[in-house]
Amino acid sequence: MQNYELRSNGPEETYAIAKRLGTLLNEGDVILLEGDLGAGKTTFTKGLALGLDIKKTVNSPTFTIIKEYAGRIPLYHMDVYRVQDSAEDLGFDEYFYGDGVTVIEWAHLIEDQLPDEKLAIYLYHQGDDERKLILKPSGTRYEALCKELLNEHISD
């Protein structure tokens, strides 16, 4: 599958890209967030949540692993940075194949538990505020999602 690249000139633009993606998501979608520390993974998730019509303030679930938010579609926000053993069964499947959208920060740490079809988004620093976002879809659903997001981003 092809990779897609977007540029963001600041947190507001990263937030807007994520919000638009949130409006396109369906139940059972799985989004992986990887990349540099401080590159905007939580900012991205906040924008995504707004696109899912979530009104509650979203923050990093660093010490709780999973936070759930109600919206048009539920959001399951995971930060698996502190998961000690990727083989440990923490019930992730219930989220991946459930009725919500799952967003996982530091997903490479549980790679062996991830579904085959997903969208990985890598956020990298490109200066003080600029970010490079690389979208790596796995599966036709996510390939189409990337094309739609990229087409709309170009036309903005």
C-alpha cells in the first residue's frame, strides 16, 4: 500500500487535519499514532475527538492506559507506552473490534496484538511548529480514507 504525507504548520493545523479525519471514521476503525516525543499525538487525538462530536476534554491516558469518551462514535484512547509485557492479555481485542474508534499511542509496543487492518500515522518534528505526518494504511478501507483526507486537505 502507498504511504501518504501531509504537512502541518502548527498545532492548529494538526488539530484541523485530525478533526477532518474524525468526521470520516466508522465503528471499528483503528488509528495508530507514532513519532517524535512532543510532535502532537495527543493534539491529534483531541482534533479527532472533535470530529467524532466528543465534547469532553481529551487528555493523555499515560497512567491509565485507556480512556473512553462518548460521542457520535465512542473513542477509546490508549497510551501503551507503559505496558510492560506486550504478550499480556489486556483485552485490547474488545476495543479493536468493538463499536468505537480506537486510537493507540506508541502502538509498536503491542504490535503483535494489533489488527491487520489499521491506519498508522507518524508525526515528526520539522522545525519549531511544523510537522510531517506520514499515513500508512493497511487495508482497502484505510487506503480510501487516506485518499479522501488527502484530497480534502489539498482543496482547503
